[in-house]
Amino acid sequence: MNHDQAFWLPYTANRAFWKAPRVITGARGHYYTTDDGRQLLDGFSGLWTSGLGHCHPRIVAAVQAQVGTLDYGMGFQVSNDRAIALAAEVATMAPAGLERVFFTNSGSESADTALKIALAYHRARGEGQRTRLIGRERGYHGVNFGGMSVGGIPGNRKVFSAALLPGVDHIRHTYSPADMAYSRGQPVWGAQLAEDLERLVALHDASNIAALIVEPVSGSTGILVPPIGYLQRLREICDKYGILLIFDEVITAFGRVGAPFAAARFGVTPDIITTAKGLTNGVIPMGAVIVREQVYQALMQGPEHAVELFHGYTYSGHPVAAAAGLATFEVYREEDSFARARALEPVFEEAIHALKGEPHVVDIRNFGLMGGIELAPRAGAPGERGFEVFLKCFEAGVVIRNGGDILQFSPFLDSTPDELGRIFDTVRTALRSVA
Ligand code: PMP
């Protein structure tokens, strides 16, 4: 068999893809180059990953230097200088109280690591019966068994239903078009939905519940922005019952919401934060789980020679990834990237909401530099219209993303108003041309 099409693409309509492959061969700054030599404006910052732009010279140089200095270092019982330095940077940037950093290689691994730390924490404190995990409808926490189970995307779950973790519940998502369509930033309606957590406590008893995991702003399922007061209320309920609160900040950390973390932007500090993507500007795969000091200390028990947490990856704290992370953090600081993103937010908000009234558009949502345009699904073919708009934009030289019929936007932290204008003009034209 000819193996030209051996690559099985993730989260992709493979049969359609191979009929007309879209192949990128290079990138610089805010643009991709395709295999047929076209320049595409990236309206998605990679896949929420690359807020500083592609092939940032500082990060490229750091990776090149590191790979010739220490390419890999055994990570169990031994560490490397780059990982130690990056952990210090991450802990310094994290909200006060979150002082320890466990490295992973992806957002999915960060989610599963956080859930396992939550279980280990309760057990170490003599509350080993606290095993129930709570997620949220329309939540996305990656594709591994833990994250899939606490996640709330039917498409990700249905084929694997029998293998989902037992003892998992979901609170409702906070999206209600009737109450919040076209709201800008945080909706005023919906904080009362946090009371779902109280109901689960009443149902199961708090003594059985380990943790609640939520994305502060749901990304993959179409930019569901938390109602004002909602996250605060979740924090209060978790505190009341000793439930660990985990924020999945794989998308929202490192400037995406104009702050180092959504936790900082919303003024709500969880017990654990999961990250990936912007940790290295997407250059090398890496994630980090940032943990409250008390959680870490609860696990530091037993004889000193004994391993405290039986968990880790061959590539945890990989020196080349960590070098990319250190360079990324330097650039964040020097370019004042998070403040720039914050300053760009009103421009982005105006630009995206200008599409109100265009064909098929039923809602527009934004927070930080995250945006979603929801389209009415085509009768009998959900997702088809969104995919067609994505394709038309791609042909017109702009990369966006469609999650079903929700168009998604994630500009660079230093995108220009002109670039935003071009992205949304392209989308407008596409919307007017699809049936
Ligand atoms: N959590 C969230 C909130 C995400 O958005 C993602 C990926 N977009 C993940 C987890 C999974 O990350 P990865 O694809 O790196 O495993």
C-alpha cells in the first residue's frame, strides 16, 4: 500500500481531508506558509498555543541552544536545571498560595494529573473515601480517561461510554441564549447555576467528593464565559465542604485573558491550576499543574526516601521544553504581552460584535482574546455550515476554527487592529457566501 496517506489526523474528518489536504510547511510571526506557497493569516494563534506568534526568534534560539547542551535528562530521582528554573518562574507567576509545579506534556496529561493529585491529597489526609469527581457539561479537559470522564462533550464520550470513570458527576454549563445572547464579556445572568454544586453535595454528601474541575472560560465548546459571581460562588461552596477546586487553564493561562491566569483576572484562586499550550508558546509540547502549598504538604509524608506521589512521565520537565518555556516567559515579560492583550480586548470585542446581523449568526461571545460566533445549524446537518465557513476562510487566506457551528477566534497577544479587521472581514464574506 502507498503510505502517502498513512497519517491519521486527530480531531479531523480524515476522508474529506485527504481529498483536498491542507498542509502547512512554515510559519513566521502571524502567518503560516502552505505547501503551495500561500501565506495564511493565523486567526487562532496555533491552537490557542502561540500567543507570541510563530517562530519567535528568542524562543527558537533558546531551543536550538538547549538541544545541543542537554537534549534529555532522566527525570525520576534526578532533575535538570531548566525544569527547576521554569518551575520557579511558573510558581512566581501563579496566584499566591499555589507554589508547587508538576510538569506534564499536554493539557490532557495536566487534567489527569490534577485529578490524581486531588485523590491522593484526600487519601493522605485520611479522607480516602473522597473519590467523587465533578466536572461540568460542555467542559473540555482533554482526551485521556480522567479528563474525558469529567468532560462534558457528548461526542467525546459516547463511543467510550462504558470506559468512563465511575463516580463522576457534572454540574450544568452556564450557557443560556435566551438570557445572555450577544452579551459582551461576562454575562450578568447565571451565577445561580453554581448552586448545582450544593445539590450534588446534598445528594452524595461532601465526605465523598474530592474535587470540582472547570474551565474558567470554556474554550473548545464555544467560549462560554462565566456569569458575574459564578466562579466566586463555586469557590465558596468548595471551601465550605473541603472540595478541591481545579481550574483548567490550558487555554486561559498566560495572557489569553489579558492576565497571567484567568484566576487572577476573575479574582478567584483555585487549589490547582492546569496549564499547557502558552507555557512554551506551543513550540515544544509541555504542560504544568500548579498546586496549592497545603495540598503538596499533605502529600509529603512517610519515610523520606519514599516516593510521595506515584505518578510522572518520562518527559516531565523535559529540558528542551523547559528552555522553550523559560524563553517564552522572558518574552512575556519584555513585551508586556499580557497587558497588551488586555489593551487589545476592547478592539477585539468591537470587531467580533460587528458581525451581529450577518447571515446565520445567532450569538457572539467574547472574553479576553477568546471569541465565538455561533451559527444556526443547517437543518439535518449540524456542524456542516461551520465547517464550510472554516474552509472558505482558509481558501481566502485566514485560519480560524470551527467547533461544530461555533466559529472560534484566538488572535495573537500582539495582533494589530488591521489584522483583526482582516480576520472578521474574511469571516463576513464567508458567511454571506454559504447557504
Ligand atoms: N483542557 C482544555 C481546557 C483544553 O482546551 C485542552 C485542549 N484544547 C485540553 C485540556 C487538552 O490539551 P491537549 O490537547 O494538549 O491534551
